[in-house]
Amino acid sequence: MKLSCGNWVDGERFWDRKDDMVLLRKRIEEGNHILLVAQRRMGKTSLMHELARQVGGRFTCLFVDVQKAATAADAVVELSLATRQVKSLWGKTRDLFANILGQIAENVEEVTINDLGFKLRGGLNAGNWSEKGDQLFSILAASDKPVLLLMDEVPILVNRLLKNENGEVTPDGKKLADQFMSWLRANSIKHQGRVRIILSGSIGLEPVLNQAGLSASLNTFSPFELKPWDEPTAEGCLNELAAEYGIKFAPGATTEIVKRLGCCIPHHVQMFFSHIHDRCIRRKRMEFFKDEVDEIYTSEMLSIRGHAELTHYEERLKLVLGEKRFPLASEMLTEAAVSGKLGKDALAALRKLYPDVGGSEAQREILQVLEHDGYLRIENGEYTFVSRLLRDWWRKRNELFFVPILERSI
């Protein structure tokens, strides 16, 4: 067990998730296509890599990251390059794109992956990506073993297709996103049983598609929710890391850490231990006590360094909601963080403060994103933060000049 803050892990470094893996493997074995659902930093990418490691004997596993893709054609390029991992598939893929690769096709094995990507992007466009993509799926379906296609950051690509630079859904963007998702759906149906697809990403795909009325394009994908660790699992991870790095936890220390986090997101557990490890090394005392937890939480987890780790939540939210709706969403989160809750009266007052954003319908869509992506949850008709760490970070970042909405004169 090793520290791994921010990178995916598999094998011995992949902690627990045994029940999740059993259920996910069962669905894959049964031929299902999966939409992996979870809030940020939950370990979705690690789960996919570990799944590929475990089922690699029965399936040909291809991992495709489309985070940098700007078009559907780019996604087909990334899928094409992923087949390079398997000699038999790569040979057929190379033949498929022989006219695009041109002279480098003869010595393609000596060409860098970046050069191949550049060449393929130059030959794929809005007019031929779908046809070439269909042919590529047919190549995958004809593989000796069933193919497990693990597609990461698909929501980022779809969001990019849908929206203009201001984060607004446009008619042309809706058409492009619909074409891409329809293509993916059609191939998931056509090659059912031979190709299994798992979709994942650092933002929720369902809320993004819902903004454009395209939710039906996901009806061939079965949602699989990856939840936070429970308290015993989080404490077990902390104890395993402590044993690996020679740190002794005094009684009650791990319980207090878990209590402070409030929601045991794997990445946040690792972050906390990383700060503990650094502290122990610097002071040359490898024992950590319960009464030290508050200091680490306040001075490290909520520090500028902690802000750098957590700012991604804000950036991703702005990406999904766009420039126009993000300020309202930010106010809603700050209200929940500072006041401890976000209720109906506060929501009504915020609608008056942002009359041009879209009224109650806009708030419903924002709340759907905030719930789906793990910022807020609803309890007794009021919204509160899921993660105590995220709440405290958001409050520290925004409370200085903030006045609760019901205390303002509007």
C-alpha cells in the first residue's frame, strides 16, 4: 500500500472495493454497458483500471481517455490509438486508416503515438468520422475475445460539443452531441455481447445531457454508483498506510480523522495521510495522536495547498454550468456552507437576486448537478454539503464578505 494522491492505482495499491468489483464484474460478464456514476475523487478511473487487470484474461480491455478531445472525430482517433495495445487489433486498425496514414503506414511501428494522432486527426472530419468509427467498432467486435471498452471523461467531451465559449447549449452543439451519443448508442446495440462499454468522467454525464434534452441517448447504459468508503474501510486504509510508512496511530486518531472528513472520499483520505506523513518526517517522531488531527485539518487540509487540490471542484462546476449560471450556483453553495443549509426561502430569495439566469427551472438544473456530482444532498427539504471537508473549504474560501441571503435587503 503506497501513497497515491491524484493518480489512478490498481493491484496491491487498490484498496478494498471488493463488493463493488464483484457487482461490476457480474454486470460486465452478463454483457451490460455501464455508466459509472460517482462524485469527484471517488476512484472511478482506478476502478476501471483494476477491473481491466482482473478480467484481462477473458476480455480484451482498451482504456480510452477523451478528456482532450474537442470533436467526435478526435474521440474516434483516441479509440483507434488505443487498439495499438493489441497487435491483432492494431493491424486491422492500421489497414482501416491506410489511406489517411499514407506513407508512414509501412513503418507505422516506428512512429510516435503523437505523430500517429496528428496524422489521423488530419484525415478524420465531420464527414467521415461516423463511418470510420462504425468500421472500427466492427473490428473490435470481431476480436478473438470480447472487448471491454473503458471510456474516461466522456462527459467532458459531450459538454465541449454541446456548448459555446460561454457555456451555453447551442443548436449546433446539441446536434453534434446528439450525433456522437447516437453513434455510441447505435454501436452499443449493434455489437451487444461482443463489445462492453463503460463510460465515466469527473463530471456527471446525465446532468450534462439533461441540459440539452438528450438523456434518452443513455438508455442502453446501466448506472453503477460508486459510493464513498464507509468508516471501517477508511480507517483500514489509514492503518495500512501507517504500517507501510512506519507511523503509529495513537488510540482514537483514525476515528477522529474520519470524523473530520465527514465523507470518506478515497482521495481525501490519502490527502490527510500525506500531510500526517510529512509532519512526522519533519519532526522526526513517527507517532500521531488524536489531538493533532484538528491542527492538520485546519492548517494543512484547508490551507492554500489544500485549496489547490480542491479548486478542481469549482473549475468542473463552472465547466458544466457555464459563465451565466455558475455565479448563482456559487451563491447557493456558499449559503449552504456558511448558514449550514440551503432551504426553500433562501432559494426563492436567490431567484430574485438572479432574475436573468432562468428562474426556478435554472435552479432545478443547478441542484440536479450539485446533487449528482456530490456537492449537496437533500435532507428534510433542505440542502446540505455531503463532504465536511468540501463544506469547510468552500466556507473558508467565500465567507469573508458573504452575508446570508435572508439577512440582505433585496
